[in-house]
Amino acid sequence: MAQTTSVLEIADAELLGPRGAARVQRRRRYSSERKGIVWRTILVALVALIVVFPLYWMLVVAFSPRGEVFEPGLRLWPSTLTLENFAKVFDRVPVLDWFGNSVVIGAFVTALTVIVNLLAGYAFARLRFRGRNGIFLLGLATMMIPVQAIMVAQFKLVSGLGIYGSYWGVILPGAAAAFGIFLARQFFLSIPDEVIEAARIDGAGQLRIFLQVVLPLCKPLIAVLTLLTLLGSWNDFAWPLIALKDNELFTLPIGLLYLKNQTSPDYNAIMALSLIAVLPMVLLFVFFQRYFVQGFARSGIK
Amino acid sequence: MTALTARGRERASASPRPRAARRAARFKESLVGWGFVAPNLVLMSLFLFIPIVWALILSFQETKGFGDPEWVGAANYAKLLADPVFWQSLANTLVFTVATVPIELAGGLGLAVLLNSVIPARGLFRTIIVLPMVISGVASGMIAVILFYESNGLVNKVLQALGLDAIGWQSQGTPAMVSVVIAAIWLRLGFNMIIYLAGLQSISPELYEAARIDGASKWQQFRSVTVPLVGPSTFFLLIMNVIASFQVFDLIFVMTGGGPGNATSVLVTYAYRNGFQIREQGYGAAIGIVILLITLVFTFIQWKTNRTRDLVE
């Protein structure tokens, strides 16, 4: 707010006395504030428009007649809305299988990861045992390592275990993640000591305290962990790409790549499948935005 | 930090018991602790720690055809040093990182400041800007392929409508890199914004009030109150963005496949190409070890600074 006071306004202020001056000041600030709001809104709206446009374009291509978006001439919406791209996708590739695979793998990875991370997070936050800090640091150190760094060895391992090309070959390595442990640990640290002490004095064992006293307090944590893990698994690409070989066992992202790798890729069909792949997570996000945002932000605090 | 508080708690609760009983109780708690950690530890050992060690071993071996792997000492690493494509991939990774991270930071902070102020439909705008975070890299890449399609893709059509030349997004190296950079920023802007929003909300409004009374303009307030006070968020995001940029895989794999030539080949895609397309597994593993070491360095910096931040608070 630039305080450029004109001679006229000073004169005004002198004439109107202190209360009048305050009123002028207030009016001036109010109008510049309002101008600020307008500018800021325009700027944010512009960015939001740019951000949402690619998603709009996915819809356009998915519902356009084949090839229309690549015809000359600027066209920002379909000439006619058609479902032919979806029909083609369902006709040519096992979409329902792929969708089902994504659901099954996502569900198992999520259930396994959340259970295992909750247990470990609780131990790191609330139990004392030899070697605790050592393992904790090991988990912290390896948390960021991308699958590409170790994929050759991981592939050999999964082949050696006889689970290459199966659900388990994707699920088990997918659940070997440390990320959730830290989120869980932080949450457990914030639970008041008295709650746990009281249960201990009542003679409850650690597992019972965990299951019956602590977990019921952790619904938000469980929601955040579940949603973030599911999102990660649903969208995972590199590892399923390596670990799956049969067409029928593909997850949706691998299916998308399969469509694109055909000799003359049908981009309308690819966008139709993209929409199918993206929609469940977008819906989850819309309904549970609070938890997603909390989870993303939490990963930032620590 | 936590170890200390936990110990303090222990001391407070377990004072009058005899030593043997205390030791037994501690042993039992240790057992329970390991029991809680065990499922995770088993999974991580099997699918993370063992592969890390195995990758290291593989990087000293060569796999020829179907035969047994052969020990070749540091030959893979020597090959790495002499491989121009490796160096190009490393350089591309750096270029990609340098091109994405500052824009992600600045854009994230700018948007966070705007969304932290009074504007209508704030929630809606925030939702939209965060939305790409739930879109998979593969789907994003596919959309980008269509938008940046060289012959009559929308971006080129708009450029031509504005009287500019169409750009060779697929046939030329630099434009290909630019298209991937744009897609990556699109995907990650929301994350930066969220972290900054959380950072901004912890700044006391009194500081702005004080600055305003001192006659600071909006821009001066931004520079001398906002920017320094979101410093920890900036540093956290810097490291997270750098790590994410070093690991960009899905987008490049889908959009350019590392091409044209090797113009968008990065470390992770080059490791994949060697490990699974050319099938030089030892060499692919060696590149993986390089990625691993780089990641560990950044993780260490992150951890180090986080710890000091904890102590300060």
C-alpha cells in the first residue's frame, strides 16, 4: 500500500479535523484494498485457468471424434460429443481387468502399508528398545531412494522369489515404504502421555493399549495414510512396468503406455483411458481434500 | 530429541522398583518394540536393504546373455566415466533440476501469498492448483504429448495463431526439454504452494502490522517479513524439489523416451534403458548406485538441517 498523500488530502484532513482525517484514511485504504483484491483475484484465476486447462483438454480429446484435435484450425471444444473413444477402448483392451488390477493392487498395498507403518510408527514414538534409533535412521536414510536406483537387483530378487509377473511382485515391494512411519510417529508423539499411562496402570498390555486406546484416537492419521498410500500405489508406474509382463495383469498406468506404444497410437482412446484412470483419484481428492492437503503439508513439517 | 524425552518419561515413571524387575520390564518392552517394528523391518529388509546391497554387487559384475554373471571389478564404473551418454544424462538431469526448481519455489510462494490473502473463491482456487498432485505422471505425460504434439498440437496451433512459428517439441532437443520442464512444474506447483501456505500461516500477523506502522510497502513487507520467515519451508522445498527432479521418470519416459537423440535422457531413464532395454544389467546397476549416492547426499542434508531446526525451535 503506497502511502502517497496528496496536498489536497492533507488540506482535507486539516479541514475535517482528526476524526474526518481518519475517515479519509480509511476510505483511501479501503479502495486500494479493494483494488488489490481485484488484481489478486485476476492473477490467481489466471493461474488456476492455466492449471486446469490440461485436464479440460483431456476431456475434450476423450469426447472428440477421432483425430479432430489434430486437424488444422484452432478449436477449443469438440464439434460433437461422442462416446466412440470409450467404446473403442473397452472393445480393444481389457480395461475392466486393468481397472480391477489397479484396485486389487492398490487395496493390498494400502492395507499392508498402513498396518505395518502404524505399528512401526507407534514403536518409534512410544516404545523403548535397543537399536531403535539405529533402525529409525536407516529408514530415514533410505526413504528417498528411487526404485530406479535398485530396480535391476529388485527385479532379480522378485524373479528369484517366484513372484515376478504376479500381483505379489508389485504389492510386496510397494509396501516396503518408510514414508508413512514418520507421519505416524509424529502423530503418536502428540498423543498425551496420560492416556497411555492410564491404560498401562489398568494393566493393559502394549498391543491392547495400541489397538484399543491409541488407534481409536488416530482416525485422521489413518485416513491420511490410507489416502496417500492409495494415491501413490494407484499412480505408480516404474515398478509395475518392470514387475508385470502379462497384458491382463497390467495396472491402468501400464495399460496407458501399452496403448501409446501401438504402431499408430489413437490419442483419443488414450485420453478416454486416461480419464478412466484419473477419475477415481480426482473424486477421492474432491471428497477428502482436507486429508490429502493435511498429508501433503505434514510431509513438509518434518 | 525424542529419544531424550522418552528416556525422561521412563525415569519419571519407574523410580521405586527393584533393579532386577526393572531390567525384566525393560527387556519385555524391548521385545514388544521389536515386535511392533518387525513386519515393517522384514518388508524393508527384503525389498529395500537386500536390493541395495545386491545392486552394489551387481555393479561390479557383467551379465552376458544367459550365462552366470562375471566379476569385472570396477569396469562398469570405468565405462561410466568414459560414456558420453552418461555424462549427457547427468547434465540433462542438472539442467532439468535448475530449470524446474526455482520456478516451482517462486511460483509456489507467489501463489501461497495470494491464496493466503483475502480473495473470493479461495477454496476453489486452492483445490484447482492442488489438483494435479493426484494426477499420475503417466496421464499427465499423455496429456502433455497431445498438447505439445508437433504437427497441429494445440500449443503449436496457438503459437501459429499468434503469428509465431510452430516449435519442434518432439524433433528438437531444447524444445523437448522445455516441454518436459513445463509438465513437471504443472505437476509440482501445488505441493510447493501447500508447504508455503502452511509456512505462511505460522507467521504472526503482528509482524506485518509492525512493518506497516514502520511504513513498509507491500513489497517491502514481502521481502523483509515473508521471505525470511518462510526460510525453513523454502529450504525443505528446495531439497524435496531437487530430489524429485533428480528422479523424474514417468514424464520423460512417456513424453520423450529420453529423445530426440539423448536430449532428454536423464539418470533414471538411462539406468532403466541399460538395465531393461539394452539389458546390460551390471552397467544399469552401476548407474543406479550413482543415483543412490546422490539421493543419500540430499537426504543427509535434509536430515541435518531438520535436526538443527528442531533444536532451534
